[in-house]
Amino acid sequence: SGKQIFTTLCTSCHGSDGKGGHQGGVPLTGRMLDITAILTTASYGRNTMPALKDVYTLEQLQDVGAYILEELKVNEL
């Protein structure tokens, strides 16, 4: 479900590859992110990114975080 949510919700700003640059979305790749940072930002929002804690469950947000870390490999420089 992480990939599905990311594709539906996040790609419009962060891009399907996580490189950002769309509608003000920051790049997710090439940064040292961990699951806590991703969950905090996704839950409470940041800058123009809306808070998602009332829209998605913690489990769903964890799935998105796992997708970002494992499939997009954001921590690889």
C-alpha cells in the first residue's frame, strides 16, 4: 500500500522517482532520511506539505515511509 499511496498522493510534488521539483516538492533522494523523519513530516506536514495524520493511519504512513526508504533508495547519494 505504500507505493500506491505514494503514487496517488506524493508524486505530484515529489515526482515518481522522489527527485522533487514539482509544485514546490523537495527532493527526497540524496538525503539522509530515516523512518522517524518521514513519519513526522507526513503526519504533521511541513512548509507547503499538508498534515496527513487525519487522512491516513500510522500503518499506512509507515508503509509509505518504507517505500521511500527501500524502493526509492533515498539515502543513496
